[in-house]
Amino acid sequence: MRYAICSPDGNTLAIFYTSTKVKLCNIATGREVATLQGHEGFGMYLAFSHDGLTLASASNDRTVRLWRAPRK
């Protein structure tokens, strides 16, 4: 695990768990709710929007990707 961040509502944990994939887990259950793929370079940063509806990920391939965060 390189980087992890919790959603603003405290329900979802986003983790760069391989160099290019982001795993989203439900904190209460520990279950994976989504895997996000799209970066070609090593993942470096994650950030949720203030409303928790969008997740941004950045990697050393010089890209930033925006993802729709999972709903409860």
C-alpha cells in the first residue's frame, strides 16, 4: 500500500494497493466495493471532493483521473 485516504463521511477508504490500481473499501465491513484502473504510472496521490462524490487520483505518468465515488 502506497497511499490511502478516507472519504469525508468516513464510510469509504481509497487505497493505491498496486502501482496503478485504486481499491475502494467499505470501512464498516472491510469489503472491497470497487477497483479503479486507468493509470499507467505509479500511483502517488488520492483526494476526495468535499462532498465525497468524486475521487481524484494522480500518478507519475503525469495524469490525474476523476472517478465517481460509490454510493452507500
